[in-house]
Amino acid sequence: MKKVLSSLRSLLWCHWAMVRKKGSLILCGAFLFVAWNALLLLFLWGRPPIGRFGEVGGAEPGGREEWGAGRAGRGGGADLAGEVIRLAEEVESELETQKHLLKQIQSHRSLWERRKGKENQNQNQNGAENAQQVIAKSSQTSQGPPPPPVHEAQAGVAGEEPAGTASEGRPVAAATPPPAVIPILVIACDRVTVRRSLDKLIQYRPSAEQHPIIVSQDCGHADTARVIGSYGGQVTHLRQPDTADIRVRPEHRKFQGYYKIARHYRWALNQVFRVLAYDSVVIVEDDLEVAPDFFEYFRALYPILRSDPTLWCVSAWNDNGRDGLVDVGKPGLLYRTDFFPGLGWMLLSGLWAELEPKWPAAFWDDWMRQPDQRRDRSCVRPEVSRTITFGRKGVSLGQFFDQYLRYIRLNTEFVPFGRLDLSYLVRERYNERLEREVYGAPLVRVEELQQSGVLRGEGPFRVQYSSRDSFKVLARNLGVMDDLKSGVPRAGYRGVVSFLSRGRRVYLAPPPGWSHYDTSWS
């Protein structure tokens, strides 16, 4: 009987495999379950009555001994109990086999549905939708509220997106990609105060595996090297091998430091992308202190940077991030900007492959702001900076630090950017809302903003400039930075600079119909 059952079981498995190839998993499972139970019943019905057993305890028809006839005295009752127990164990074993088969059917069915759902999803995607889906997935907010106005506090926390949907409408678990590894590259030279920067990076770092810290040191400064070395395995210490002076024309000898910085950046970024083979990096310098949500900020914006070809960097810095010019009550507010900010910024390996062959000998940051490099791409920057600089000592001799940098406000409130809907940063949506909000705001004069009681409400208000000189005059009167690089104002987007003035949102903007920057405005 056991051989018959084994043969029937093999036939059933073969039949099930043939049916599975046709995709009818549910029907196959039902058939197998019913058939197996029917076989079990036939097996039990085919056994002889309990009253006749063979000498060896087998259920042989026509056995020579009646129940208990060949047993001594009271042994028959014990044999009956043992036989009942043995039958129960056999039934339990068969039920376990059925349970195992049903689990296999269920697992194959889930796999089939997941594959079918994935195929349907791939067929429905196109380029633009793919960018939107990556952004929605990064923030887990495909069912969230509409994006906020440009001046609003921050994007609302939205509901979680379903993990996936099978072809029959049932939710299925989507494969979770491994977390991105985003290294931090610290550019160091001869500041022993690099300890302040490294201490904060290590304190706020959520994972050493996801955010390895690489310190690239130029200058060969022994005391700074000892400070970096004191962190042991918490950081990777690289030493730029070429510390010799660079031959420059006589009038540029005073800029030797800028040449060495550009050389160091090129070497360090080649180490990150070509030697260590990372696909992204966040660059900070040895005089930057980071905010508590520094890592959260970059992790949330990483998939957006990867999916949006109109973006080329994410920066932690707001050039107009001084107290009184930013809304500290809205730390989650983010902007697009055409001005390359630097000072804590993320780029991808593809951008470095584009820039490295033409990397400049000096003044790399201003070079990045030229149209040939920017190519009509933007960066993302925050309302409240996620970095501040404490390094008065440097190639700029402290003048720029004393005038502007020392007053930048560092964010202190942790913002869960990974839970926010950041899709409002997509260029088409952002431009539409910016146009509506900026040019829908009342046009006012600077004097009206500066006199109390003249304007009602919290804004926003618009102040308009029409030339390079008018921009500079208005910017100085309003307290924002007045310099332009290739015609682009600091923190500006499509010529618009957003900031607070006496607690009101103000847009310093060109006339309606703006189309391009004038590179002569520099």
C-alpha cells in the first residue's frame, strides 16, 4: 500500500508541475489537496478490521491469529492501545506532508503573482513617470497631500505607499533595495580644528556602513595628521601625495592656495569615484560643522538627485542663511537654486566623469558656476543651513568669513525628510508654483518694507529689479548678498531670491517673462 501511495504521490506531483506551467496555481492546489485527502481515506478504509492482525503486527488479511489469541492474558488491551497510537501517528505524519505541500503551493503562487505584477509595472512606466515614482518611493508618499507653496513651512508628512499590487488587486511585498552607501569626503589641510568637524559627523552619523567617512589631507601637516589618526577605524585617512608648489604666472603667485585646493579636490574625488568606486559622495571641508539632520537630509534627496536630470547637486548651504533672513520655524522648506552653493554638497559619479577631464587649475567653485558647467541645471538648498563654517583661517584671509559666513544660522531641529513628500522639487511643478506665487505677490518698494505699519499681512511681497545695478542696490538695502556669478544671484532660481525681511516673505525678482541670465552681470 505504501508503494502505491508513493507512486500516486509522484503522479500527482507531475500533474501539478504540468498545470503550474500553465499558470493555474490556485486550481492545481485545490486539486492536489482534494486528491491527497481522498487517497488518505482510501488508505485507511483499505485496512483490515482491528480484530485481525498478523504475527508481526501488520494488517495482513487472513492473519493466523485472532485479536489476543496468541497473546498472553492481559496483553491484548495494551496492543490495542499501541495500534491506535500508531494509526494516529501515521495520520499526523500524512497531515504534516499535506501542510508542507500547501506551503509550497502558496510560496510558488506568491512568486508568480509578484513576477506578473512586476512585468505589468514595467510595461506601464515611461521616462517621466519613472522619475516621479523614484521621488515618491524615496519619500513613501504617493498618496500624500499636494505639494506646499514655495514659501510654506515644509512638505506635509504623507501616507505610506502600498508596497506593490498583484494582477488580481491583492497587495504583495515589493523587494526592498539595499540602502544606498553615501560616503562623506572631508577635505583637510593644516587645521587641527578638523576635530570639531569629525566629532559632529561621527556623533550624528546613523550608520558607519552607509556613511563611511574619508578624510583626504593635503599639506602634509603633522599635527593635523595626528588628530585625524586619533580616530582610528572610525575614518579612512588618505594623504594627497603631491604637496609641492604649483608653477603659476607671476600675477597669480598670491593665489597659490587656490591652485593647491583645486589640485587636491581633483585627486580626492578620483580616489572616491575611481579607486574606491563609490557612486556618490558628500563633500565637506575641515572647517564645517554639520546639523543633527545632516545625514537625513542627504539620504532623502539622494534618489531625487539620481532621478532628475535637471539637478546636478544637493547642498546643505543657504548663502542668505543669516538670522533674520530665514524662517527658523520652517526648517523643512527646500528650494531649487541656479547658484552653486558648495559648503557641504553631494554629487554623483556621472557628474564627476563629466567634470574631471576639464577640471580647472584654480578657483574650482567659481568655475562650477559658469554656464558651460552648469548647463541649465540646478541644485537643491535648504531654507536653514545644515552646515556652518568656523574656519576664519583660510585662503580668503578671513575677510569673507567676518563679513558673511560667521552669521549663518545652523539648523538645530531634526526634520524627518525621509517621510516628507519632496516631489514639489520636480522642475515643472516647482516652476509653475514659483511663477504663480512670485508674480501673484503684491509689488512693493523697499521703503514700504522698511517702514512699519505701511504694509499689512505677512506677505509674500515682491520687490522688482531690472538691471545689474538695481539688483545690487536693492540687495544691499534688504541685507542679502549682492554678488552675481555669470549673472546668477546667490541662492537665486530663475532670477528670484527668496528671504525674510522683518518677518515677511519677500521675493527679489526680475520682471515677469524672465527667460535667461545675462552673463555680463558679474
